[in-house]
Amino acid sequence: MLLHIIADYGAGDLAFAEVVQRIKLHLPDAEPVLTPVPPFATLAAGFCVAQLGLNEAPAGTLIYHNVAPREDDSEARTDNAGERLAFARLPTGVRVMGVNAGYAFSFVRDLAEEVRYAAVPAEGSQFRSRDLFPQAAGAIALGRPDALAEKVPRGHMPAVPDHHLAYVDGYGNLKTTIAHPAGGMVSRSGEGVRLRVGQVEHEAVVSDGSFAVEPGQLAFAPGSSGWPTPQGEPVRFMELFLRGGNAWEAFGRPPIGAPVHMDHGDA
């Protein structure tokens, strides 16, 4: 059973090992694959959930995600309370379990066949993804009828924000939430645009493919990530790629969620 674990613990952090150990206690056949995202980056977590869950996957694949900034209530917390654990069933058959925090379910909100809260307390441990949630995830995965609670209202899952930085891959490519094609904002390949990510601006060349630019040029192109809708229509987003370099470094290491502004230029 393929088990994706998406969390903001940090690459190689002890927390990943503890969570894997606890999940395998309840799901001994699970084969964990770990995907770290930056601290509190629910937009990145949601992007990863969609990329892994809405593409073809082995039968029985599970996604377990935990990025919980505890921003659902600004008041002082009692007993380490936080956002609730939720469950989604995707058209691919992939099942998703994770904290309904920020944008964690936003990319799959409109495509999921079912989204429900899990029948598990939202408080009782500082480390809920180790101490409370694995047992609930195991019960859901095994199909126990008492493992799920009420449906998650659509309004409890915000829409994907337009024109923001969603994910930075290991090469420093900036994956944005600007849909491809970019709403008429970019007319043709080879056109110059000026982009600002966070506080830094650079000129880029619109490209149909990242390698259709010269070394050292910044390309603004449809990215390699994306997924089909149940009707077979492709969903893709625009990406910033610095051939021979690192776009994230070039833009001053912007955080996940940074706004992306675009103007026509003369690149």
C-alpha cells in the first residue's frame, strides 16, 4: 500500500520517523514516501496532495498530510486544540487524510467525490499527527463505518488563490497558481514579460517548454505538474524556470504564498 506523507516537519526530521512508525503500527503494509514542505505552507501541501492524488496511482494509495498552523482560531489554545482531521476520496481512487488547514484541500475541493471530517478529537496532544491521527487514518483506510463524521462544508475549504507561489522544487523552479493558458495575459511563445515574485522583479521569456530558452534566460512556461479532471481536461499551471540556474535564488528566495505579478515587457 503506497502511503504518501506530506508534512512540514523538515527533511530528515525525527518527526517523520515517529509518524511513519506510528502509522505502520495501524497499517503494517504501508510503504511510506516522504514529501517535506516549508513550515506552515498549506498551499504547498495542497499542491502536493493534488499532484499525487489526481494522477494515476496504484490501487489503495493513501495520502496523509499534516501542515497545521493552528490559524483557525486566534484565541489562546486549550489542550493543544487545532484544525480538524478530514478525509477526501478522489476520482482516481486515492484516499486523502489530513488536517483541514488553510489551502491543504483547496486543489482537490472541487474534484473530490467525498470530503468528510474524521471522527477523532482535534485536541489532546501537541503532536497530533503522531499521537492521535494515525489510529484514525488506519480506521478510515480499513473502512470502519464509525471512522468518519459529518461532511466538510465547501466554505471550510478555501479556493486556490490566483497568482501566488505554490511550490518550489529541488531545482529552484517556481510553480505558481497562474492557470495555463494564462487567461490571455500571455499572447504567444517568445513574448517578453516582467514578473515580480514577492519583492523582486525580473524579465522572462514566455515559452511553450522550459528548455526552449537559452542558458541563463528565465522562462515563463507551463510547468511539468498538473492533473486531468474527471472529464479528461488537463489542469496545468505556469512555472518560472531559470535555465542553468535557480529561479528561487534569483527572486530572493520568496516564501510559499508570495504574490506573483506579471506585466508585458521587452525581454
